[in-house]
Amino acid sequence: MLVSMKSGTAVILGRPNSGKSTLLNALVGQKVSIVSSKPQTTRNRILGIITEERGQIAFTDTPGIHKPAYRMNRRMMGAVYEELKEIDLVLLVVDASISFGAGEKFALEMVQKAQRSSLLLLNKVDRVAKPKLLPIMERYGKTYDFLEIIPISALNGDNLNLLIDKIFHYLPEGELVYESEQITDRSERFLAAEFIREKLLERMREELPYTSAVLVRNFDESRRAEKNLVVIEADILVERRSQQGIVLGAGASQLRDLGIAARRDLEQLLECQVYLSLTVRTAPNWRNDDTVLDQLELGR
């Protein structure tokens, strides 16, 4: 008996810190989207692909839904709206461990306006007592005609196999769009910048996560085949000169530790040795600078 192959796209939406990137990485089985406790960690559209005998799912992790204050944020939200135009399924991720508020209402309104087939994923159910889940499901069920409401834990993997089964069930028949071994469409250069930024986010407090970025100036693979070495030179951008000292730390100790941690992850990603050089540079008002935003591939 011939089994029809399914193929399609599923965009992952949700508020900042709802667990979207953790979910994408868990579904793909590989780290393609950085994760931190800081809101707005995901700034770009990140594609993650799984391919099985029954077909292919292209997941898109999107920036957390928020009201934009800078040109950077407007580009981020523009990427979200673009993804909603031509997708097969919406996966709305909600943090089930927090109370329903204005942010959740805003995310729901986006789904309602998009009028796309949607699954509601109640994430972080490992933090919620089971008797409290049913009222949450009922509340969301009254707001939109979701195909399914599925409690999950992206961190622990709870119900993720069920989620994949449901997605394949609702996807249209079709041929593979991406090569079967492909995991993402992002370049190693792009992922290198993201992995460095993840280590920066882990070490920064207050406003710095929002006012900093990582720009790879040089990604040299010329010695990769012969010496198993990639040379990466990157700038850490901050908006004010006073922030440079915060990133550097006493005697540049914090930057050194950041570089060591980032290099470890990059060597695992690239499966070779990495020489990493980091420079901290002030770029005033870069969040409103289209030239810098283009270099960071924001809005793409």
C-alpha cells in the first residue's frame, strides 16, 4: 500500500520566553536556535527541518511577539507577519505556567487575524499542576478554533512525538522541498554570530541584552581542509562607550571567558578547531541603523 508523503511549513509563534527556540531545537534534534532567559533572544527567522519516511516539516522559529519600539524591532515583527502569509500551520506556543495577560491576548489576536490552521501548544506543563491545565485549555479553546490544544514540555520532551504526529496529520501532501539531510537554511557564518551572542546574553544584565549585537567580520575557511581550522573574527556591538567596559570586564576577563565558552560551542557546531577573535565596538543607535541591520540580516 502506497503511503502519501506529507510536506509543509509550520511557523512557531509566541511571546518572548514562551519556549519557542527550545521547542525548535528539541523537534529538530539539534541546536539551530539559541536559547537564553532574556526576552527577545530570537531576532531572526530560524528554519529547522525534520525529514522522515512520511515526509518533511519545515519549522520556522520567529522573534517573540511584542510591540516594536525600534527599527530593529519593527523588522523583527515584520518577519513574523511575513511568515504568516504562506505557511500551512501555526504553532502558537503559550507558557502555561504564567497568568493570561496583555501579551497573550496580543499573540492570540495575531493568530485570529492570520486566519490560519493553528495548533495551540501549552508549554512548560512540567511546572503546572494537572488540575489547573483543563481551565487553561478551556479558556484558549473559546478564543479561537484551534485544530488541537496540546500540553507539552519542550525542555523535557513531553508530548513532542504526539505533536509531530499531529503536524504530519494536518500537513498537505507534497514532495520534499529541502534535501533530506538538511537541518536548517542558515549559514555557518550566521550561526557563529548567534552562538557568540548566546554566550553574551548569558553574561549580561539589565539593558545590555537589548542594546548589543554580534557581527561576524571574517569567517575564514581556507585552512579547514588542510589544518581542520576555521578563523572567526567578530565584533560585539554596544550602543554606548560605557557599555564596552561592562562587556570587557576587569582586565578583559569577562570577554575572555565569553570567547572560551563560545569557541567550545563553535567547535562542536563546525566539527573542527576554531580560532576566535572578539572585539567590543560602540555603534550608537545601531538598532535604528538600516546598514547595520542589513549586516545582521535582521528582517530576513
